[in-house]
Amino acid sequence: MEISWIQAILFGLFACLASMPGLGGTTFGNYTLGRPLVGGLIVGIILGDIRTGIIVGAAIQVVYIALVTPGGTVSADVRAITYIGIPLSIAAIKGLGIDAGSAQAAQIATALGAAVGTLGTVLFYGTATINLAWQHIGWKAVEKGDFHKLYLVDMGLPWISHIICSFIPALIITKMGASMVDTMKVALPMNGIAMKTLFTVGSLLPAVGVAILLKQVVLKVTDFITFFFGFTLAAAMGVNLIGAAIIGGFFAIINYKIKMLQLNKTAAAGNNNDEEDI
Amino acid sequence: MAEKKISKKALSKSFRNWFYGNLTCFSQEHMQTFGYLCAMLPIVEELYDTKEEQKDAMETYTAFFNTEPQIGTIVVGMTAGLEEAKANGENIDGEMINGIRAGLMGPLAGIGDSLIVGTLIPILLGIGLGLSTGGSPLGAIFYIIVWNLLMVFGMRWVYYKGYDLGGKAVEMIVGDKANAIRESVIMLGTIVIGAVAATWINITTSFQMFNSKGGVILKLQNTLNGVYPKLLSALFVVFAWWLMSKKKISPTIVMLIFLVIAFVGVLIGFFNPGLSY
């Protein structure tokens, strides 16, 4: 599959908007355009195959369902995952002749997305480092009382960082990467160990993504019960995700009511004590 | 002297600057500091007439700032209110404002990361993934619309709550009632994630045992299905969780460990993705 220059330029542009720290802003850039599910739609539209785009984006999304960046430490870069990883995965799926609806398509997308995302962290640190130069300009402006320059520093100059660290890498890699699929096809036969490992790791990686999230919410082993309640709903009882959200919402409301009852009770007890004191 | 009041226009400009620019000029040294400066500029310019006073006020916000930027909007709103009080001669100084900012950014980062990034986004994405099964764009569109509406209105709301209530606004986020809500929402999130895991993780084994005539006597995957559906997927999730939270191994290293497991598993015939051209 060929990726045209115009398509590659669009990927570069979206990479600038979608990064963390991205020029689309945190909410609309990083947390909307940077999510692989949304990126799958956008890349799908750009490449003219929305169905494959969404399938690939959704598969990669599971690995990065809770990509938290506490204190600016980043283990994967969203712009690379979404606007380099997804186009390359689509190119690989088409180049290798894999059916987009098959488990294999999801596996290769996951493996490629995770590899690109991990290597892509270099882009994150690159952007943050170049931004130091703009911040330096900003401090000088503050010293001089030239406050309006702050807008240029905060919202204008970072475009330069992104042209270097988002636009150019996404442009070059997606443009060149698509044709590398053919080389890969010859060098690594599908029944060889390398490709089997690649696809297998693609099936294992979503477990890491879910575990990253559980790390935050499962503090003691009994918290796993809540997780396995949801797991069982889908795995053993065949409830779909929307159904699971509704059932989960029902239990959340019950939990909230119980908590509030407890609070009111202690509050009421507190009031009684006050009266006794009088 | 008439009491100074920040105009609606300046407030909404301040909010917009924060909403868009909170992380645009991120560096490891000053993460959201410049976003904060841009958010305070319209307010400072309106409250103080002379360049000297403006410079003095802006100086306060040159201190390092970083939190979860969406829930952290409340701090920006609060400081707008405090700056207004300060301009009216109340007993508030820059040091006090910075004390409040520094005291809030840590706890709010923790709450925002677990509640917004770790719970709300996964719930919305989980539903989105459900709607997108088979390649439908519906799930992505659902996420784009619902997430952005929630954030635009939600962040606006906490900004103005922060501005109106000042210090009392924090009670909304860390009070008992807020804790009860948070705990319940996290419960919902954990259930949805359980369903996402069962739906989207598909780890199966190709391991088989043969008798002397070459007939299959054990197909491990069938046995496992009989014990608990998707057992292997569940085990790998718990294993990855254990590596990360009990062994303190970073996600990247866990991925590499899984790569090794995949390689060894393929070699011994435990895993076989069943590929062909």
C-alpha cells in the first residue's frame, strides 16, 4: 500500500496536535485526537478505509486505555502510537494480506503500536527539551514586563518544537514505512519464529494496558473482585460493554447511597454529642 | 475607590487560555507554569493599572506549577478570585496565593489522575470500544462528543466555582461527599474495565498432548474454557498487575518480559497465532 505525500503531511499535522504536550490543547489534543480509537477514525478517513482504521485503533486503544503521565514521566508517546503506529499497522495489514476483521489484524496492530509508542518516547523528551528554549525567551519577557510575548511563548513557538519532533518524524516514517512492509514480507516469513512471536506478543500486550489501569484502582487483593465482576459479566455471561456500564452504574449508585447513609449517620451522631455537652 | 471586579470577558479569556494552553509549552522544568501565566494575564491586566503593579502580580505565577490540568482548573479559578481580593486591598499577598497553589497541586493531581484519566476516560473509551466493534466509527464519534462536552462544561463549571467560592471550593473535591462519589465512580470504572478486558484481550494456547498413535488426548484451551472462560487472559492481567505494583517494574519492562514469554511460548508450542499467507 502506498501512502501519498499529502496523507503523510496530514499525519504529521495531527501528530503536532495530538501529542502530550500537544498543540490541540490537553483536552482536545492529547485526550481526544491522541486516543488511538479517535486516531483510528481520523487515519481511516485520511487513508480512505474507515473500517480498518477503527479496527486497528480500537485494538491499540486497549493497550493504552489508561495512559497516565504522572509528573511528566511518559512510558509511551501518543503521537507516535496514533499517527505513526496506526498508519503503519494499516499498511502492514494490507501489505501482508491479513483480513482486517481477524484476530491477527488486531495482534499485529497492537505489537506495532506498542513498539512505535515505546520508541516514540524520545519524541516526547525531544519536544519538552526544545520547549526549554521558548521558556527561556518567556522568562526574559516577564523580566522586561513584555507580558504579551507570553502568548507567543506558550502557544506559538512550541510549533517549532513540534515541526521537529512531531511533523517531520510522522511524515517521513509513514511515507517510507509503508513501502518497508514489502521488504518485511520477504525477510520475515509468516510461519517463522519472528512473526509468530510478534503476533503472540500482540495478543499479550492488552493485558499490560489493563494492568496499568488496575495498578491505580486495585490497592488490595479484594479490589480484584470488582474487576472480576465486570470480567465475568462479559466473559461468562456475554454482557456487552454498554450493558456492563449500566450494571456497573447501578452498583455505583448503591455504593454511593450506602456511603452517604454512613456519613449522615456519623454526622447525626456528632450532633447528638454536641447536644449532650450543652 | 470603587471595588474592583473582574469582568466576564476577562474571566472567560482567562479560562480559554488555560483550557487550551495549560500544557502547550511543556518542559520538564516548568510544566504548566506558562499555561498558568497566560491564564492569569487577562486578570492581572484588568485588575492593575500600572506596569509595576502588573509585574508584581505576575511574579507570583512564575512559580512552578503542575497538576492534572483538567481538574486543576479549579485552582486557576480560585487564584483569579484571590487576585481580585488582593487588588481590593484585602489581607492577601502573593506568597499566600502561592502557598495555596503549591498545597493543592499535589492532591489534585492524584485525584485527577485517578478519577479523570484513570476512570472517566477508560469508561468512555470502554463504551466507545463497544460501539466500535467490527470497525464502526460510532464509538469514536461517541467518545469525541461526550468527552469534549463533559470537559468543556465541567472545566468551565469548576473554574467559576473556584472563582466564586475561593478556598471553600476545595471542599467540593476533597470533602466526604466528593469521596463517596469518587469511590463509586471508580467502582463503575473497574467493572467496565473488567468487561473491556474480557472482551478485548484474547490470549489462547495452542498446547496439545498426543497419545502414542498421534491422537489428541488433551487440548489445553478447551480444558481452560471449562474452568473459567478467558482464564489465560485473566491470568496475564493479574500477572502484569503483580509485576507492576508488587515488583515495581515499569510498563515498558513488563512489555519486554511479555515479549520474552511470547518468544519462549512460540518455541515450545504453547502459543501459535496460526498464520499463513
